[in-house]
Amino acid sequence: MRTVLDPTGEQRTTERELLPRPAELRGRTVGLLDISKARGDVVLNRLEELLTADGVIVRRYRKPTFTRTAPVDLRHEIAERCEVVIEALAD
């Protein structure tokens, strides 16, 4: 069992079941979400290089600010266009 902490300030934890993970990323579309914190783009730039070299289709996204959740239209676009999402949390 894994424990995932939610940084949104919940007063009590919520049980959430993990979604199934793909066995391989090659040929899949992976969204890289920059949450707009300092140096998050550095991490994602390198990750994009590595994923692309392994045959992954990469789409880049950026939240307007790290202080708020991603806008609904951005979340919808990511959900429609990507099979996997990696979110950069850097400072």
C-alpha cells in the first residue's frame, strides 16, 4: 500500500485508489505539466529529452500560477490528449 499526501490542505485524508499504470511508455502520449515554480522547466526539459529518446510522444503544459489548481480547461485538454501525466514540483 502507498500513502500519497495531498498538499491542498485537507483536514483529513481521503482514500483514493491508484489508477493502473502502463507497463511501457514507448508510443504513448505523456503530458508534462509545469506548475510554474522556479526551475520546474529545467526538470521537465531534461525529462522531455529522455522520454523523446525512448519513443514517447511528449506534450508540454504550464499552469498560470503554482498558487492555484490548474484551470478546468487545461485539465480537460490534458485528460483528452494525454495517456500519462508527469507534474513538475521544483524550486
